[in-house]
Amino acid sequence: MRPAPSIVVFTTLSGAGYGLLFWLGLLRPLGLVPGDAPFAVAALLLALALVTAGLLSSLAHLGHPGRAWRALSQWRSSWLSREGVAAVATYVPAGLLLPALLLGWQGAAAALGLLAAAGAAATVYCTGMIYASLKPVREWRHPLVVPGYLLLAAFSGAALLAMLGAFRGDGAAPMALAILAGAAGFALKRAYWRGIDAAPPVATPESATGLGVIGTVRTLDPPHTETNYLLREMGFRIARRHAARLRRVALAAGFAAPIALLLLALPAGGAAAAALATLAAALALLGLLVERWLMFAEATHTVTLYYPPSAR
Amino acid sequence: MTSLPDPAPGAKKLGLVIDLDTCVGCHACAVNCKEWNTSGHLAPLPDFNPYAAGAEGVWFNRVHAYEAGEGEAGRTVHFPRSCLHCEQPACVTVCPTGASYKRAEDGIVLVNPETCIGCGLCAWACPYGARELDEDAGVMKKCTLCIDRIYNETIPEAQRQPACVLTCPARARHFGDLGDPESAVSRLVRERGGYDLMPEMGYRPVNKYLPPRRRAVAGAPPQEAAPRAEEIANPLLRWVDRVLSR
């Protein structure tokens, strides 16, 4: 599958933004992050900026961005529509959280924060389900895809909250959470890659053509001499031979390095902790961009079974 | 509405039956489809760089060719691929806007180009590659089963069939109601063992494919009949034959 930059950027940035919103809403009532209004407002604005930038990026993927509002209508059947509804709905408590924080309404801020956290989790869950519901793409049907989207959003969001907390000299709780989520994400991605490498294909050229009763099916003449939309979109193979190296880059830069930096920042404190946590968050986001790119580049679609093996 | 219509008992299921035994791979179906549909219900079917290297465009029908089996048992099979108007079309249910829909009255799967946002999710959801994005108009395009021909009362009744079916010189394509067990296409499917593509995906295609017929098994090579002695007219040769036959 072609890794459209608009979608890679969207799921990475919005995932981090929703993760940040989730932890802010959850940890603030528990007193695990600085309780003052300026800190919470800064975290909220960063979360909303990331979410909004990601959603705007996703519009760039559409043939008709001006009609995007129509995507809110089919939530009964479509996970993409549900994602849109959840994203818009999450803006309501997240938006109201801002005046509640500025006016010091602690009870309302706690309730709105928890609602925003629930909305953030629901939105990321819908994002994962868009992919997990597509039968023709076996790499996306894998049971670790949805947990992966949720966990990586939690990881990157916690890393961002740890960065903000470190600047205030109080980022221990989100740092610990980011380390735990990062370690879990590391293990999950390794298990996912092992899983998709070992899984059998969902269909074969024999079942795609029904000619298996005669014998092994080989392509003879292509239907078109030039490429087409199907091959460009679904037969994306560029740099797949670098997949093993990119997996290592994603694991090292996206998970191992941020975890190590946060482990150093945890006891450090002060400006050193802030610098280390900032670097950790930046590396986590970069690593997730690589991971998300691989999510697409490594995914195969059954339509390529109709084309020569070189297109699969 | 992208929720699927409730299947009414006895409802029409219009679709195609494609005979892989007689298809000669001439691409006439694909060309006539393009010709009709570029000014039809989902018009246009654009081409990019049509007169230069890298020419490509939107087609509803693509004709592949395969080899199946080995040696003498091997076959060359021409294989037209288009929308199968599935009974469980995930391309419809994933659509976030309702632009993609399945008609309750005849089961045809269509796209409303006025409300399609061009997100491409339906093309991802189709295992068969039936949908191609019109990158000019920014909306998804697909086979309409020539909905503007089959119900068109301004053309002679004999022509109220999909363009691909009408043009096929080998009569390899058949159009009809696969929901009616007594229709000509349903009988054809029964008699010839018509099958679904990728049944393991669970999309339950309406279109069916007829397998290549079993080739007649070649027996032992024919024996040349040896002439009997009385059939040799020349007396000298008749004598030589008798001597040599001893």
C-alpha cells in the first residue's frame, strides 16, 4: 500500500496529540502532573495544535476536501466516519476545558479532561479499526494493529507530557508512563512484525482467478502496458527491500533511544531533564513516522494477486 | 446510506457471467466499456498522458491473461476483471459519506460522484481492484453495469445490455438476473459449474466465472492401417509382399 505522506503525518501527529490529551485529562485530576493553569493550558494547546494539524493533513488526502463534512454521516457502517465523528466530538470537551482551566473551575476541568481523554481514546481506536477492518490487506487485519495504534498514541503523548513536565521540574509520572508505554510498544511492534512475516497470504492467484483446479497460475500478458491507479496505490513496493533496516531504525530511534533518554532524565531534574525529555519526544515522533510509513509500505493488497509477482 | 439494503426474497441480482472457455482476450469488452462509459452514468473516464509514455487512465474492465497448469495439461486463459457487484460489498459499508451504495432493487453497486470525497477507502476495501480513482475529478469510478443502457427505453430492446456483453465477439459474456434460479444466466452457471472469485474473502460476488472446459483426453496415436495383400494391384509387388511377409 502506498504510504501517502498526508496519512502518515496525520496518524502520527494526531495520535501524539490525542495521547497527550488523554494523559492530561487522566493525570491532572490524580495530581500526577503540575496542577497549575498555565501548565495545563500549554499541554492542552499543544495537544489541540497536533490534533488539528494532523486532521488538516488528512484532508490533503481527499480528492474533494471541501466535502469532508459529508464524512460525518455514515457512522452506522463506516469506521472512517466514526473516526470523524469521534474527532469532532472530542473538540467539545477539549475546547471547553480551556475556559474551565483559565477560570479555575477545578471540578469542571477534571470532568471535561476525563471526557476529552475518553474522546481521544475513542478516536484513536476508530483510526486503528479503519485499517483492521480491511479484509484485503492481511498486514492490517492483524490483531495487534488496533492495540498498536492505541499504545503508540499513548507512548508519544506521554513523551510530550513528560517534556512539558520536565520544563516545570515535575515530569516524573509521565516520564515513567512513557518508559512503560515505550517498552510495551517496542515489544508489540516486534511481535507484530514477527506475526506478519509468518502469516500465510489471505488469498492466492489460484483463488483470485479460480483457475487453481487446472494447476499453478502464472501471469502471462498484463492487461495494460503502463501502470495504473491500482498498482500505484495498492502495489507500492518502493524501498520494501529496506524494510528490515527501517524496522531497526524505528525500534532504535522511536522506542529504545527515547526510553534511554527518559531513564536518564528521570533522576536528572532541572534543565538537563528538560533537554533530555525534549530530545526523547522528538525522537519518538520521528521513529513513529518511520513506523507508520512501514505500516503502509509493508502492507500487501489482494488486487496485486492479479498482477505479476513483481507487483506484489 | 452505506448500510447495505436488507435482501428482499426474490429480489433481482443483476450481474455478469464470464465464460473463460471462450474468451479470446481481444479486449473488445474493455474498449467498448470505455467508449460507452466515458460519456455514461459515471462519465468521464479520463486518460492521463494519452499520447505519450506513461499513458494511463480509468477503466472499468481489465483483461488479464494467465497460464494455469503444466505441460500438456497447461492452459492459457484470458481473464476479464471488473466489478462483481458483491452481495457483501465492503466498498459500500466503509464509505464515510454515503456516496457508495448498493441498489436494493437490482443489487447494482454505484458511486454518487456528487457526494464522493475521493478518500479512496472503498478501493482499499475491494479485494478485486474494481474501483479506480478519477484523479482528474477527485472521485471514485467503477463499473455501473451500464445502468444507462439496461434500463434505457430510447434504445432498441436487444441493445439494453451492458456494452461489454453486446460487443463480445466470442459470446463469452452474459448478462442477466442471477437472483432468479430459472434465468438463462443462472442455468448457465449451474450447467457449467460457475464459481466465485476469492470466495474466502466472504464478499459473495454476484458475477460468476465459467471455468475452461476440460480438454478432450488424447488417446493413443492412430495406427496406420496396413494394406491387405489383395489390395496390392501390381502383381510383382504382391509377390514381393508375400515373400517378405513369410
